[in-house]
Amino acid sequence: MRILAIGDLVGSSGIRKLKSELSKLIEKEEIDFVIVNGENAAEGMGITEKNFKDILDEKVDVITMGNHTWGKKDIFKFIDHPKLIRPANYVKGVVGKGYNIYNCKNKKIAVINLIGRVDMNVLSENPFIVAKELVEELKEKVDIIIIDFHAEATAEKIALSYFLDGKVTAIFGTHTHVQTADETISENGTGYITDIGMTGPKYSVIGMDIKASIKRFETTLPEKYKTAQGECKLNGVIFDINDYTNKVIKIERIKR
């Protein structure tokens, strides 16, 4: 089983990059299952119905979200779609699903979305406790468990990887938009990377216009963010999973 996770799509340019690269990547790398983080698809904040349909048109199996889940009211039109999940540790009773189970090549794959609590400015439940409860619930129902941990703090992400070591197949981080070079496979076969990066404007400040971003830092004035223009990049990671043990045997970072 080869699972591809693609980092935060930033704006319409990020979606165009996905459209230009994904089918070729799937064919070249013999990808079986695709996860895309879409919480920045609507020009950096949230996701619209059009964004959602455009992403699904590219043979994406599941779209994960994050701190901008509710950035666009459009999402309430399709929040219950089986291919869309939002952080599972949002307050109980919130619309949408925090995980779902998908069938692929005679395997049951559970994809869980979590959000961090360190420097995220989102009132959420403890991701460690929620993750523990979900893994306990799912471990006898599925073959593979994949987690998108949408979090700011490196330490929080790394801690979760140790907390769930050997209990899940893989954990990948999103949110910072900067791909890290710490991909690893534990002795127990759990694959991990702190952040898989972003898919969006290459010459930017994490996807945003450079001049506007610098002005905010230089003057501390509330300059309005806008997505950058120009050449785009696609970041992600491929988890190669043993079909017999359901453990990760190889991780490959993707930069296109």
C-alpha cells in the first residue's frame, strides 16, 4: 500500500498545482490512496464548495482540515461529505466528522484529523486524550490508521508521535507550511514527519504575498494578507506500507 499525503493547499494557485501534478504523481509512484489538507484552499482561509469539488475531481480520497475549518460558510453545505474530515478534538457536538474509514485494496484505512493546542488560538479538546480514545475504538475495526496532526508546535507533534508509537500506522504534521527533513520510522513501524509542507506559491511567506507579510512584521500594523502569485510548488510525503504487517517500511518526501 502506498499512501500519499499532500501538504496544505494554499489558494486557487495551489489547487491548480495539484491539478497539474497529482495524476502524474499517482501514476509514476503507483499511489493507492491520497490525502490532501484543504483548510487554506479558499485563498488562504477555509474551503469553498467550488474548491471542494475541484479537489475531489483529482482522485483525492480524503480532505483534512485545521484551524481555518470554518473560514468559509460554504463548508456547511458539504461538511457531512464522507471524504471531508475536520479536527476530531473540536468540541463534542460540532458538525462534521473527525475521522472516517475508507476501503482501499482490501484494506480498511482510518484517517483521523487532529488540531494542536499550543499557539493555535482554537478552543479544542486535548488531542492526546482524543487520539487515545479514537485509536482504542478503531484498532480492531481497521488495518491502517493515519493521522493528520494540524499543529504549530514541533514539540507537540513529536510528543504525539511517541505517545502513539506502535499504535498507529503513520502521523504527519500540517499547518506550518514548511516541509521538515525529520521523516522517520520507529522500531515499532510507525511513520512520522513533523510537517509535510504546503502546495502553493513558491516565492511567498508560507503562501502569502511577501511585501504584505514583511510590512506586518516591520510595522506591526494589521496589513491584510493576500496569497502570493507566480510559480507554485507541491509538497507531500509517501508512506510505503507493508501489506502483511500494515507497518511503514519507507517514507519519501515529495517536492515538485
